[in-house]
Amino acid sequence: MTYMIDNHISICFVSESWLTSDNNNITATIKSYGFDIIHKPRRNCDKLRGGGVAIIFHSSLKLTKVVIKHGELFESVLAKFKNNMGDNVCCCCVYRPGPLTEAFFSDFDEFIGSI
């Protein structure tokens, strides 16, 4: 968190967040520094370690989580906010575990098309 503060970073995208719940010591620490987090734990996080994606952002930004359904070949978390000029901005963090397959490209293309 000090790196983000020292370098004036307002938003950060994290893959392999390893978070399993919305309220824990890590999210509390993030919030204590004046940041907030939107994240999605790995599917079956109770059985598998690792995974998960997150967007960490300064609390002055008002990000709203966006849910878009997609296949199980990748993990994603999306958010939107308005910039200083009033334009809508959509941001996304994607993590694809495992090998690249044609099925991934098909699912990902459909996902991008639905944003």
C-alpha cells in the first residue's frame, strides 16, 4: 500500500489475489490506507488455493462493480466510474489460469463483446 501512496497510484489491478472473503485482515488493511477493493475470489476457493482477481482503488474514486457472466476458463472483475470530465470508464482485471485454448478465445471474445 505504501508503494501506491508514495507513487500516487489511484488504481491497481491484481491477479492471484488469494482473497477468499470480502471482510478479512487484508481488506481491512487496504481500507485503513484510504483505498477500497472490489474483488472476486477464485471459484471453489474453499478447495483450491490461489487465484482470484481484484481492483484496488483510492476511495476518492467511486467505482461500481459490474457483473458479466462468462465461462469458467478465466476469472474477471469489472468496475465502472466517471472520470473528471464526466465520461464513463470501464476497467477490468482478467486472469486466465492454465493453457491457452480455442475455447478460451471464444469465451473471452464473447465476454469482451458483452462489456
